[in-house]
Amino acid sequence: MTIKEFIDLLGDNPGYILGYFIAILLATLLTGWISKEDGYKSPWKYLYALLIYLVCVPGMFAVGLNFYVFLFERGRSIFNADVYTQILPIVGMVTTLWTMKRFVNLDYIPGFHRLTGFMIIILATLGLMYGLDRMRIVVFAYMPAWVLLLIFFGILLAILSGWRKVSR
């Protein structure tokens, strides 16, 4: 199964995606109501961390996918975007994080800063690749997907390595 086939499968069965994000949002609301003002304490902070990762991984994947599709695939219109696989994960991520922020200070959630930093690094890497493509230094649009992924992860590792050295 390819990534396209998987995304098409999800797009053809939107009930799974809707159910997933609604369940996470309801779990966030329920956790917030039960934990009240103790959301920064154990075990609530770990439940919040789990909910953050469950919603942010698909959301970040959708951001990366949208970035790739609309900027590197020539001739693809934004009006052809699949609402369930390309927009709903981002909306679900933002909505869940906003809802969670109403119940608990996200600074107390373990791993949230790393996840936020990782999102920023991924966006910076995609921006760098887009800039290189636009300057015609390297033409990513005509490369096979596996080569593009290798280049992406190579740049990502270089940025992570550099960031660790800078932040020491």
C-alpha cells in the first residue's frame, strides 16, 4: 500500500477520521472537566501529553502533505484538496490544543516543548526545500518520492544537530 492509496482509503471512509478527532476532542473536554485545576499534576499531565501526541502527529503530517502537494506538485489546485485528509487533521489539532489550553497550562505538559520545536523544525525544513526548489538550485518536483524523503530527513537531521549545538 502506498501513501496515496492510504490517504485515498481514509478519504473514502471519512467516518474514521471524524470519529478519531471527535473522540480526542471529547477526551480532552472530559479530562479537563474531571481534572479541574489539577491538570498540571500526575496522572492528568500524562493523559494530556498522550492526547497532544495523538492529535499533533496526524496534524503535522497533514501540514507536511499540504505543503508538498500545493508547492511541489505543479498544476494541483487548492480547490481539489480533500477536506477529510488534508484540512480536518489541522483543524482538529488546532481545536484540541486550544481546548486543552483552556484547562491546563501547556508548559506543564511533558514533551510539549519538544513537539512544538519539532513542528517548527519541520516547517523550517520544508520552507528551505521550497526555497531551494524556487531558486532552481535543486529541482525537487522531478525527484522520486523516496529521494525527496531522504533529502528531507537529511536536512532535518542537520538542522536538529545544529540546533542542539547552538542551544548548549
